[in-house]
Amino acid sequence: MNNDVIFSRDLSGIEVGETHISDVKGEEGLLSYRGYAIESLATKPFQEVVWLVLFGTWPDASQKQALKEFMAVNSQLEADELHLLKAMPLTLHPMLMLQGIVPLLQLKPKQTIADLSATALQGLLIAARLPSLVASWRQLQLGNTPLAANPNASFHENFLTMFNGHAPTPAQVKVLDTAQILQMEHSFNAGTFAGRVCASTLAPIQSSISASIGTLFGVLHGGADQAALEMAHKIGSPALAAGYVQNVLAQKQKIMGMGHREYKVVDPRARILKPMAKTLCTEGEAKNLFEILEAVEAACQVEFGKSKKEIWANVEFYKGAVFHQLGIPSHYFTAIFAMARVYGYIAHYLEFSKDSCLIRPRARYVGNAI
Ligand code: ACO
């Protein structure tokens, strides 16, 4: 065996590229986009953070206006795209629908933005369409006619209206803006890395985003948001949380929304989402769900403390309680995550394409000899 060969099944701790987009300091629980701490970005206007993540600077007044108009004009689905949606089996999980339809979108932006490349505009067109696709899918699954996008509403106001069939309050829009900023970008996570591998073959941006969305779907990654809230529903009461945790760990299974490859302390996004969830979940079923999650978190700290494992709440743990209060059913959580993370995917596609190389690792062959 060649001793110079590095063997890693999971690439844990291995640096596989450079990026200027975001920085995750896992030991300290710090996350920043383009040099700005996530705590300072969480309350900024959503589309300004989009511009920062994509292009590395804050937008000036004309760039803000151009982005707003571009996203509004390109959010409406084309008639052919709506036909495609209607032709898909309505039982498909929203994430499978998204992964399938992204490469089929017509990437002909209706408007342009000064100084942006054609690829950046195509990426932004996909990002503009995702909320309409997710909301239309929900309406079709409910047996309703999808609602048209309203170019005069703000980005997430428009989404929540199309998704729920009625206008949200300004406070609900602000909550979604913040949650989406928190989820926008996270360095070389599995979904982004899959997109970079795809980009490395010189495949187009829609293939890369589709690959990323497919990777985000799994429960060890973005799909943990749905799984964590469904776990809380299954537990049913805070008093049963400790027993549930002990039972799951005794069976060597995982608690969803707990643990992270990089963070060895509480995920900074969970630190922001927990008080948001607490403020929103003050009554009835929502309060009960929040209290179950708090009890699961406390039980995990006791159990993981015994084995000295640094496993703490990640971004997915309290997010479901927040989304639940926006009227979003749990099987849509990951698709809404994809609506935010798509900006990270675009940013990485653009960054990687500037200095591209084929990503092609080697396998250690352990099969029959010739
Ligand atoms: N519940 C119980 N045990 C856990 C958990 C958990 N959530 N997470 C890690 N562990 C344990 C493992 O069982 C393992 O124990 P062992 O050494 O005794 O075998 C040890 O901690 C290391 O776990 P790995 O899964 O090998 O570590 P990895 O770095 O791959 O874990 C991961 C990261 C996959 C996120 C893991 O913590 C997990 O599966 N969490 C639950 C799913 C989840 O919430 N995913 C969302 C992550 S955030 C995101 O992707 C947006």
C-alpha cells in the first residue's frame, strides 16, 4: 500500500478547497458570511444578505432595486412549468419534486442586472422560481389551483401568501426572513459539496443546484428539520422526553436535530432560533411542542454528558417549531430550507467556476484480485 495516500471515508476534517463565502468555526460555535457574524446578519433585510453572500459586498441602492425587481419579475412560473408540475405524481415529497424540476426550468431571465454574468442571472432565476414551485406544489397537493405570484409583495410575503392561501402578518414575514438568512449558507456542507462536485465536471448551474437539493433531502442533513419536529409530535409530552431519549440512544439510533460534523458546541443558528421559537410558541399545541423540544435538549445534555460526547442542538432542532407557527406542515420544511440554501449553492457555483478543477477521488479496491 502507498503510505502517501490519504484514506478517509467521510472526509471529516479534510480541507478540500478554499472559499471566501462563509466560515464555520466549529469549536467556538461561530458562523460568518463574507466576514460578518451570523448574529449581526440575522435581522438585516433578506435580499441585502442574498447580495452579500453571492457577490461579497453590500448592494448599493440601485443594486437593491435591481435585485428586488429581478426576483419579483422572475418568480412567476411559466405556463409550461405549471404543466410540468401538474404532470408529476402529487404524492411526491416536495424535495423530490424540486430536485426533478429545477433542471427543467426555462432559464431565460425576463430582466437583467448590470454587471452580473449570465450564469449568475440563471442561478437567481432558479432562486426566484423556487418559492413559486414550493407554494404551487402545496396548493396542488391540497387540490387547489396554485396562486399567481404578486410582484408587489415582498419576497417572503409573496411566498407565504401563495403557500398558505392568505396574507401573512408583517411579523411572520420577518420571522421567515430571519430563518432564511440563518440557513442561507454553510461552507462545504454535504449539499454544497455535491454541487461543487457537479460544477467540477463543467455541468451547468441547474444540474449543480439539483444535485445539491437531492443531497440536502437526507435526514442526516437538511431532512432533519422535518424529522425533529415529527419526533416532538411522536413524543407527545415534555414528561416523556427523557425516556424517549434514553430509549433511542439504547437502540443506538440518533436524535434528530442533535449533533453536527463541525460544531462541538450549540450551533449558533440554534442559539438564535430557540428564543424565536419560544416567543412564537406560547399557547396550545405549539407551546407543548416547544416544551417537548426543550425537554429533549435537556435530556440529551444529560445522556451525551455521561459519554462525554460533544453533541448539541443544530439549526434543525428548533426551526420546526418556528415554521410550525408560520402554518408550514413538516414535510415542507426541507423544501423551504432549499429556498434559502440555493443562494449558497449559487455563490459556490460562481466561486468554484472561476478556478475550476475536476473533483475525482480514488477508491481503495478491496474486491477479488485479477
Ligand atoms: N443522536 C445520537 N447520537 C449521535 C447523534 C445524534 N443526533 N449525533 C452523533 N451521535 C453519536 C454517534 O452515534 C456516534 O457515536 P459512537 O461514536 O458511539 O458510534 C458519534 O456521536 C459520532 O457520530 P457520527 O454520526 O459518526 O458523527 P458525524 O460527524 O458524522 O455526525 C451528524 C454529524 C451526521 C449530523 C450526526 O450528528 C447526526 O446524525 N445527527 C442527527 C441528524 C441531524 O440532526 N442532521 C442535521 C445536521 S445540520 C445540517 O445538516 C443542516
